[in-house]
Amino acid sequence: MKKSQKRSLTIIFSIISAVYVLPILIVFMNSFKANTSVKTETFKFPTGDSFVGFDNFIKGATFGNYPFLQSVGNSFIITVISVILILLCTSMAAWYIARVGSLFSKIVYYLCIFSMIVPFQMVMFTLSRTADDLGLNTPFTIPIIYLGFGAGLAVFMFVGFVKSIPLEIEEAAAIDGCGPIRTFFMVVLPMLKPTLISVGVLEIMWVWNDYLLPYLVLDRTKYMTIPIHIQFLRGSYGAVDLGAIMALITISIIPIIIFYLTCQKHIIKGVAAGAVKG
């Protein structure tokens, strides 16, 4: 590739990157502005009277009767349990599907693939009532619902990677006396590390930022997640403090951005391994 072409591509991708990064920078700038300045000087840096320091962060964290730290804790509990459940269950299911090869395993695999194209809106109206009836409306039980919605993509990626693992390795483990469970956890699971990391990162980003599913399922008088807490930042007569909202949005996105930037190379490696191999 010529230097002129490389320079052109660099400019193009820099512009695209700036387009994606700009909204995050705007949110970050407005989190330090007064509420009126957010409305009238949205794209300006916070200076002078518009700069309020960390007042918006304190105001947002102490607004209302529901503690913001409790919302953070609920989001953390839901994310951790959901991701662990998805990784464990779907990796075991993918290993079964890839190795057994029966009609039943093929049906399960294609049902998982089909679930990826089913719109959430088709089931959202009955989901709330069903979750209440089954007791799935708490931070410790809603991960079961996340397992159902997140299994499709995870199984698809895991099956592609499991097929690339030489069967002779598992046969050698069986000769050494390993049963199926021991073979999976001691032989197969460590080899799934690239796909485990990539699926885990994708699922963490989804569950942590999800608003609609917790809003429909959780008992909001007892439990709130960060997105739900931000949505309830309203004063009397529906007044919205945009500065406080921007501050809490900043708090919620910074951890996930840092986590994603740290693990992005594993995402690319895992997606390529799960989609191409096999």
C-alpha cells in the first residue's frame, strides 16, 4: 500500500473515531456545568460561572430517596452473576453441541441461533408478568433471564471455537481417567480462554448498560440499576437536572470504557477464533 493511501486511510479513520468519541466528550464536559449552561452552551467547555466542579456528581448521587451507591451495587451484582452464568452454561452447552453431533444437539444449536434474530419487543409485554410469577424480579434472580437472552451469541461463538480444538486432546484426557466434567473444566475450559474473554466483555457491556430489561422486570420500589436511577433524576413538575444526569452517566460509562479498552484485543481475537475456525 502506498504512503498516500495509508495517509488517506489514517485521516478517514481518525474522522470516524472523532465522530464516535465526540458524544462521550460532550457528556463529560456537561457533567461539570450548571444546569442552565448545559442547555444553552452544550458544546462549550465549562468555564467561569458555568463551571460547578463536582457539585453535579454530589447532587446526582444524593438525589431522591434511593441511594445511588445501592444502584451501583445492584448493577454490579446483576452484571457479575449474569456474565458468570452465561459463560459457564453456554460454554458447556457449546461443548456438548460440538462434540455430540446428534439431531437433538443440532436442534438446540439452531434454536440458539434463531434466538439472536428474535426482537426483544416480541416478548417484553409478557416478560414482566412472567418474571413476577416466577420470582425473577430481584438482582439475584434476573440473571436467569439474561442467560436466556444472551445464550444465542455466546453459544454461536463457543461452538465455532470448540470445533477447532483437536479431539485427540480430550481422548487423551479420557485415557488418563478424566470423566466428562473433569475433562471440560481441566482441559476444554482453559483452551476456551480467548473466546471466554471476548464473550465476557461483550456480555458485561450489554448487561451493565441495559435499561429496558431491568426496568420491566425489577421491583423498582426496592431495586434500581444505574440506568434506571438516572432516569428517575427528576424534580418537581418533571424538571430535569441535566448536569446531574450527565455526571451520573459519566460515572456509569467510565468503568466500562476502561474495561473495554483494556480487553479490546481479546474481543477481536475471540470473535475471529469463534467465527472463522471450525
